[in-house]
Amino acid sequence: MPADGEVLGTVSKIAGASRFVVECKDGNERLCSIPGRFKRRFWIKINDMVIVKPWTVQSNERGDIIWRFTPQEVLKLRDKGVL
């Protein structure tokens, strides 16, 4: 679950090696990257559900992907009514 200041989003486009365009649930479209400590932990594909932590400087335009939900986790979130 997203913590304070984090938002849910769906990956809409791949914009480079570790950069993605994410449509967030707060209505913003952000260019997000994977921080170095997470690069080898998970692979991101189009239409994956992710948690985005917006940057402090350009919070409506950029962010970091800090978690990717598996398909089973997405089903659980839909059952709980979060999505």
C-alpha cells in the first residue's frame, strides 16, 4: 500500500533503459526512474501497477518507482476496493 506522499500508477510507456512514463491515480503523468538500489530487484513492463514516490522538486512531472505489484497483488487490491 502506498504510504504518505506516494501514489499508485500504471506504466504507460517505456522511455529508456530505466525510465518509464507512469499515469498516476492523482491525475498526473510522470517520467519515473528506478533508483539504483532497486534496478536488479524487479522488471517493469507496460501496464504494470506500481507505487511512485514523487520528487520534491518536480513533484507533478517526475518520480521514482519504488514497488511493482504482481498480478495476484493487483487482484487483492481490487478485492479490497483500493483500485
